[in-house]
Amino acid sequence: MKQKLVFATNNAHKVEEIVAALGGGDFSISTLSECGINEDIPETEPTLEGNAALKARFVFERLKSMSVEAMVFADDTGLEIEALGGAPGVMSARYSGSGTQGNIDKVLAELERKECRIAQFRTVIHLIEPNGEEHSFEGKVEGEILFERNGDEGFGYDPIFCPQGFEQSFAQMPLEVKNSISHRGRAVRAMAQWLQTKL
Ligand code: IMP
């Protein structure tokens, strides 16, 4: 039987990436809206770890109140830029206050006079088992911030992030290539490895 997992997101790109990274066979993934949860979950913690845990616990409790027993996980991702002291980091989604294009513009403007463009994406996944036990998984990818946008695949900061060892941005790569090296792909594979031990 497939293992039922609830992913605390409604971001279609993330779901697509996670389904691809987990592989079809052993798992069935439901999103929040598929579970009838339509609220915005607060992301008020100062760290990726804290926000991932906050989201997973919120959904776990909500499902419990609906008498649904499931394995629940949430992710939080940040783009950490060395020359900006790790910013935007946990603020990545809200960096400019005006959405993805504003966030990218702000990063490019802040790096204009900086020599070092080293950055990493970091994803933390927080998973809660039906018995309430909690686990955390991390994935990172290092790279650099490009001088302008390139490509239109993917989402978020993908057009300005070039992973180490590549000459393309994440937004110029097919999804399977991004998944094979990305922060989220790595965090998901760490989680999948652990889940396999539970099957
Ligand atoms: P969150 O994990 O949804 O809170 O993401 C935080 C911010 O990082 C958002 O602005 C996303 O667009 C961005 N982000 C998350 N994952 C990725 C990714 O794989 N590529 C590019 N940007 C991402």
C-alpha cells in the first residue's frame, strides 16, 4: 500500500518537484487544499528550521482536529547570499515586499557593487509521524548569483541562481536536472531514504 503523506503547501511547483524527487511508486502526496485546509499558515519564526516546524505542526494539529491520521511534512527554503551576510535567508519570500520579480531586482541591486556572488539555497523539511514524533532533513546547493535573469523554467529566484559546476541558471534546466542537484531534491531524498525504512 502507498504511504500517505500530506505536504503542507499549495505551491504547485514544489509539489511537482517533490513528487518527481520521491519517485512514483511508494508514496501518495496530498496538498493542503486537497485536505480541505485553505488558510495561510503563518511563517513567523526567525529560522528556516523554525518555520518548517511551525507549518508542519499547524497542519498536523488541524488534521488531528478533523480526525485525519497522516504523516505530515512542511518545507522552508532560503537563498543565503554570502556578501549579504546570509540574506535574504528566512526572509526570501518577503525580501522586497513586492513579490518574486521585486525580490530578484532587490538582490541584483544589492550585489551591484559586490565582488563576491557566492550563494546557496538551503531547504529544511520538517516531518511529523502520525504518533507525533518529529524529524528534520536538510538539503543545500552552492552556486552564484548571476548578473541578470536567465531562463523561464522553475520559480522564485531560479533565473538568477547558477549552481556550482554548471553554466546555466536553475531556470534554464529541465526539472529532472534541477531536482538531481537542488536543495529541495537533496532534502527530499534524505526524507525519502528515511521513509523507506518505515515502509
Ligand atoms: P518558501 O520555502 O516557500 O518559504 O520559499 C521562500 C522563498 O524562496 C520564496 O520566495 C520562493 O520563491 C523561494 N524559493 C523556494 N524554493 C526555491 C527554488 O527552488 N528556486 C528558487 N526560489 C525558491
